[in-house]
Amino acid sequence: MKGSPIAFVAARFFFGRKAPDGGRDQARKALAGAVLSVALSLVPLITVMQVADGMIQGISARYVELGTYHAQALPYASADLAVARDAARSSPGVTGAWIETQSVGVVFANGAREGAAVRGVEPGFLADPSTLAYLRVEAGAPTLEKPYDALVGQAMAEKLGVGPGDAVNLISMRKGSGGELLPRVTILTVRGVVSAGYRDLDAQWLFMRQDTAARVLPKENARSFVGIKAGDPFGSPFAARDAVEGRLPPGFSTYSWREVERNLFESLASTRTMLLLIMAVTVAVAAVNVSSALQTLVLERGQEIAVMQSLGAGPADLARIFTLGGAAIGGLGAVIGAAGGLLASVRVNELLAFIETVANAARSAAARLSGGAAAPRFRVLDPAYYLETIPVDVPYGEIAMVVAATVALSFVAALGPARRAASLSPLDGFRRR
């Protein structure tokens, strides 16, 4: 087989030719449609991949940096938390360690009440850069200078109608000498309103000083531990636990953030996997379109195939031409789709804001025309369940893998048409018009 004539004829029937009426033939349109279908299938796949990764990363980072810490040292016997904290701080690789006391209570203010997840923290935790990176201050300042200062979550502040300088009553329950439940009221002054940007995490937070919490909260309804941070919790999820292993005094068990919030993070990972599997179905459908387009090409290019056979192309040569052609179609569509998916991923927050603006404008216009009450503001991502802003961290390595998989899938899809082209008789090909 001579390569140049074969390549010339192959390029002709893949690029198309003019039909008698001046238009492109159906095979060319089918190939363009296959490229477009592959591209369109990758745009939502890559966008969902980035959005899912961004949401999971953002939620996980907030849990780890603000709630779970990188590791927790829990006392299982009578133990000195201050000694354990100091031992953790002196361990190599540890960037911070603080005592925290947690309990639950009810907060009253302005005739309203709200359940509270009370967190007694040391001031150094709130001043830590990794904490400040995710704890947004909506009003006031994130400081607990006086014994009865408090920080409240944004959702709680809105429900109670409080802000910096206001007083709130924290009611906790303790057991009396006879076993009866007795309320204890602690008056706190709000110094700041904070938000993690994820209401499901911070909706009921009330921060107070750890020494005050240890004194006023009932011990039977509270737990205290040492929260530890060390390096990159995602690159080295067990680094904090391993750093203090064997350095803490007796009576402590240490758990990494993966162990503390195992159910949550496995649920997030499973959700991402399911979303990607659903989106991957569209890529498989696009591969079927590639096979269909190549089948059309075989039917309409019978004469060209016969000419290539006359020039010395064997069945293996024809099969190679069609399989590589299918891979090229998949590759072109994958590149276009990846570019579109990357653009949508990078601008996902602006895109969601635009959708919200258009939807709310349409709802307002409909309400004015009907004379009804204004509809509540529509949110694509409800902050009660999702992050208010999706972190953008494009997974270039995963996108490259998706493109490569799409090309491979298109190559496989082209095997059927390639086999048909290879088995075509030259005589049958010249008979076709």
C-alpha cells in the first residue's frame, strides 16, 4: 500500500465533499454532529466534576478547620487537658493545639429562643490563620476578651434579632443533688456575628471562652478535648494524629479528622461518585453517536473505499483509518467540550448569579402582572444546605484523564464501522452512487 494516495483519499472522505446541490453530504453532517455530541457531553461532566470537588473541598475544609480540627485528643480517664495541650503544641509538625469544651443549651433574646451548640474555645483558636480563613465575620469582631463574651452564628443572630453589644441568656440544665434537672442561666454579651459560609455547620454555633464554659456548663452534659492542627489535613490526613502519638500523657485517645467525621466525608464522596457516573452516561451516548456517524460514512463513501482498495489498501489499512478517525472525532469533541467545561467551571459562581438574577427578575415581573405578592428570592444554592460560594479549584489532572478516556471510548466505538469498511467488497463499492 502506498501511503500518500491512501491518506489523500481518506482525508477526502472524512472531510467531506460537495453534493450535487452544492451542500455538504450527510456523512459530513453526521461527523460534525458526532463531534458536537461529544463536546456537549463533556461540558456538564467537567462542570459537575469541578462543582462537586469544589463543594466537597469547601465543606470538608470548613468542618476540619472550624469544627473537627485535624485531630482530637479525647480523655478516657481523669486527665489534665492543659498538660496534653502543651505536649501537643511541642510535638514536631503541630501548628496549634487548644482545649475545647462543648455542650448544648437554649439561647433566649428579644422574646425568641433557639437551640445552641455551645463551644467553649480558647482565644488562640479564633486567632489562628486557618480558622480565620473560613470563619467570616458578619458583624463585630471575632474576639472573646472578657469572661462572658460570646460569638453567635449568623442564622442564630437573625432568628434572635441580636447583634454586637446585645445580651443573650444561655440556659443549660444540670442535675441537682436529688437527681432533678435544674436550669442555670448565664448572661453573655455578643461581641460578633460569624459565619462559615455553610449554614448547616454554623447555624446553631455559640462561641464562648473555654475557661468560662468549663466553669458554668454542667459537666454531665459537656465534653472537653484537645483540638490539634498540623500541616495539610487533606494531603496528610493523619499527620496531626501521628505527630502527637506517644507524646501525650496517659489517659488520651487521639483520632484524625477522617475518623471523627467518617460518615460525613464518606457520604460526600459517594454523592460525588454517583453524580459523575450519571454524567458519564452522556459520554457513552456520545460514543454511540460516533459509531453511528462512522456507519453513515461507510455507507456513503463506498466508492472512495473501493478506490483505496484499488490503490492497495488492505482490510487492516481500512480498519486503521476508521478507528483512528473515530479517535480523532472523539479527541476533537473532547478538546472542545473540555474548553467549554473549563470556562463554565471557572465562571460557575458568576453563572449561578446570572441565573438567579434572571429568575428573580422573571418572578418579580410575573408578580407585578398578576397583582400578587412578591415571590421570595430564588437561590440556586440555598445557604442552608450548600456553600454560598463554590470554591474554584480546577482538577486539570482529572480533566486530562476524562479527555483520554473519551478518545479511547470513541476508538472502541469505531471498531464496528471499521470492521464493516474492511469487509466491503470493491465491486460493491463501485456500484454505489
